[in-house]
Amino acid sequence: MKKEMTGTSNRILEIDLSSGKSTVFKVPESLRTLYLGGKGLGLKLIFDRMNLNADPLGPENILAFMPGVLMGTGAPCTGRFAAVTKSPQTGIMATASCGGAFGMQLKTAGWDGLLVTGTAQAPVYLMITADGAEIRDAGDLWGLETTACQQRLAADKNTGVLAIGPAGENRVRFANIASGHRFLGRGGMGAVMGAKNLKAVVAKGGDFKILPVDPALFEKTKQKAARYIKGNAMTSATYTTFGTRANVTPSNRANILPINNFFDGQDDRAVNLSGEVINKAHHTSHSTCKPCSILCGQKGEFGGEVLPVPEFETVGLLGSNIGIFDTNRIAEFNRVCGEMGMDTISAGGTLAWVMEAAEKGMVESPLRFGAAEGVSQALLDIAHCRGFGAEMAEGVRVLSEKYGGKEFAMHVKGMEMAAYDPRGSVGQGLAYAVANRGACHLSAYMIAQEIYFKLLDPYRTRAKPEFVKFFESITCCVNSLHTCQFTMFAYLLEPPSAKYSPDLVLGFFMQNVPEIAIRLIDFSVYTRLWSAVTGIPMSNGAFLAAGDRIHVLERYMNTRMGISRKDDTLPGRLLMEGRASDPRKRVVPLDKMLSKYYKLRGFDDNGIPTEKTLKRLGIAA
């Protein structure tokens, strides 16, 4: 019979793989309130425990897996958990969000977090139960692909597995971690597990039933959240029907879809990558996180196999950005990356750089834009660090530093760019440049405001620093509660103040008086869910302040590792070279936005959080 857990257990399990010892500690309510959970609490726990100069692939690095307070409650779209570590790809902090069964099983085993440190002497995996952790031999698992490894370890429906593939074992800088058919995708977390000789983490859950402290408020807010999701076009129709491939057509139309290593932003063949065409051609069906009411994940028939339908970022980076518009081939590249345990964004960005460098005679490679032959083999060579694949496994920053071509090495802070060209969305350009983990589109998703909803002029700099700051903070909150970021479409746009305001009026206020527009945004669904589950009162102001605190803490940790204004930039191509199909050859006017953003954030002119800012947010220097 299941035990009942009201609110949160606040119990964190910490395992040292070097000594084999584990400890349990409690998170005080004050820390929970300041950092919420998920990403925020993970950052704070690492900040308090780890030498920030630690080698990302060394035993001192800590890998945190953190379900939030909403996990297990049945609130919409809350089957997600966060991971935090120091990245071997960028050398700074990395955070990621993921679905799959692992988070739920960890939470229902009674744990609000798992910290892994040290290095095992030989391959191992962790077995987590309500009683604690057991370190088990993984010699027979080493070398397995991600699916085979998970199948070997998933005993029943109450078992969740995290697993790395050969890429993680070989410490590919952009190796990821699989959780079912979902991934902790960015920042090279798979390489951190590989360096620790940790093949997998298994959570055996189902011991606890999670109950909110205030059931009446929770049920009322849960119903409102469900209505908002059902009433919003993005969350009830667009993404439900077409998945994230729905982004292909508007991105191509707006000239921001990456073509041939961001040489251009549109191509007529991109229609083949759209959600509409993929659904019809490949007989797609839902394959999604649980619990979820948006249902963006899909599977389909590709080349005679049923495979995951590639997400938008994958069709962009492993498709149009390397000149490939054949969805069967892209699905195969996606399958290879998934089984090897590699981030498709960084893999695609790396292939594109190699293709352009080969055209320019900088490197020797048979890879060429538009030619699918050899791509799968190149991905396998990267995962196994064979031949030139060993160099490609370092990513475009290292490649360009060795061979030249920095101006078309499409990365920020060492992380390859996601599939949006900011020369047609300058707010996204600022968001890329200042994002804490590198070229991250999810830090502040300005594409939605500039391209999809047309509320902000995509070529004007006005109001962009204000909205980048706001969306960074609210996104930190969402990834700390923890719930799906797509809920922001519904929870921010469906409240009456936004839903019944004409787009022209909304756009005018957002573009011209952003401070007032931001103060009028209603995101109280999030705060009420928090309060209902934890019993801790939370105002909208305190909630957004927590987001500020989480974001600035991560920035402060990064500045302690050497990050400053010099790193808050974009590839030379985006700052100096217009898109081929843009007759005006517009670029990103980054400098016009950067200083204003720093001022709003409370950073000095070099991008370092000031003592006043750290004190205001309660971050110990």
C-alpha cells in the first residue's frame, strides 16, 4: 500500500561514487521558497558544495537530478525533471529539462533530488529505491546503445531509467542522457556520466502518493490550467497536431530557418520538413510525456520502421542546416544520435561547420551540403571517437580554434546554436548571446513574440532587453516548479487580460511601454499551483523574484568561471554577414541591446552581477 506524502519530502540523496557512500539531507523551507526546486534548487545545492573550478570530467563535478514540487501531483504537463552540472562542452554551468519515467519514479520513491559526485573505478549503475542507493556493476551494460540499456534495466512500470550510450562513454562533449524516448539534451551531461563510469541510474518508485497541502486550491487551479491549455491554439491544436515541426513553416516564411550553416534563412524545399507534410507522409501518432495534455511528441513510419518523429530543432540542424530535406534520412540521423546518446543540435551544427570548412579547403572531409551519404557514418564516428570523428566530438568551438573558420562556427560560449536565425529575430539574438548555458533558444523564447504572434517587431531593438530579462526569469521559474515550458503559451496568453486584448493593443504596449506590459502579465496559475502543493504562500512578485535569483545565481557561478561581456556575443556571420536571401543584408545589432540588458539585470558594464544585486537577491558572494 502506498504511503502518502503531503507537499514535498525535501529529502535529497547524495552519492559519492568514489567512496561508495551515500548521505541524506533535508532542504529547509527557506531554501525551497527562495529557489523553488528543479533547476533553481539544483544550482543552489551545487553552488554551496562544489569548487566551481572543478574539472567537468573530474570526480569533483556534481551531477544533480531534480524533480520539482509539481512532479507526481497530476497537474497538467508536470512529468518533467531538471538536471544540473558543470558542462564539459562549455566549461560553465549546464541545466536541462527532460520528460520520461525517471523523474516520476524518483519522486514517488520519496526523493526530491539526487546528487552524484566522485568517480567509480569501473562501470557501474545506480539503483535508487525508497531505502536509498545501491551501486551495482555495469560491466555487461557498457557499450550498449541507449534503448538496449534501458530495456535491460526497466523491470516494470514503476521503474525509470537514465542511460548513456557510446557517446557518453567516450566523453563526446555534447553527449546526452536518455530517459525513455526523451533526453537531457544539451551541455554534454552524458559525458559527465561517462567520466564518472556511470552507465545508468535506475529509480524504483511507486512507494508514495503525492498530495497537495491545499487540495481545494489545487483542484480549482488544476482545472483552470487545463482550460487554459485546451483554449490556447498553440497547446491544443498546433503542437498537438503537428508537434514542434509546426515551427518549420512560419520560420521558413520569416527567413529564420537555418540553411547550410546559417548561410541563409529560407528554402522552398523546407515544406518537406513541415508538420503537415510529415504527418501525412509518415502516418504519425502521439508518443508523449506523462502526464501531458499538449501531446507534442510523435512517432511515425520512416523507411519501414516506426521511429520518433524528429523535433523541430532536429529537422533544422540535421536537415535544412546541412542541406537535407529528405525526412527519411533525417529520421535515420535522429535515430543514430538517440541510440548513441548525442545532442542532435550540436551534432548538426558540427556537421554543418565541417561541410563548410571542407568546401573552403580548411579540413579534409567527404561531407558536403545536400549529400546525405556519409552523414550516419560520421555520426557513428563522432560517438565512437574514430578518426576525424574524435575531433568532431569536441564541437565547433574547438574545431574552429584549430583549423580557422571562427566566423562561421555557429556557437555561443561553446554551445552550438539552435534552429532559429536571429538576423530575422534580433530579440532572439540577444537571448542567444546572454543565455547562461550558451546558444540556448529556451532561455528566453523571443521567437514566439517576434515571429509567431507578431507582437514585437523582429528587427527593432526597442523593448527586447526588457522582454529577454522577463522571459529568462519566468522560464527559470517554470523549470524549477517543474513543468513544461509550452504551458507558458497557455498560462500567459489565456488569462482575460491578454486573451481579450486585441493583438494591436498588446503589441503597442509591449513594443513601446514594456515595463508596464510586463507588470500586467498574469502568470498566477503557476503561483497558485505552487502554493496549493507546498502550502507556502507565493505572490506573483515573489515568484518572479525567485526567477531573477535563479538566473543571476547561474550567471554569477559562470562569471566565477571566467564568463564576462566578451563571451556574450554571437558568431561573426550573424554580426557582419546578411542572409543570402535578404536584399537588405540585415545583421543582429547586438551592442545596442547588451548594455541596456546589463543595466536591467543589475550587472556592471562587463556583465558581472554587482554586489548590490547579489545582496538584494540574497546570493552569498
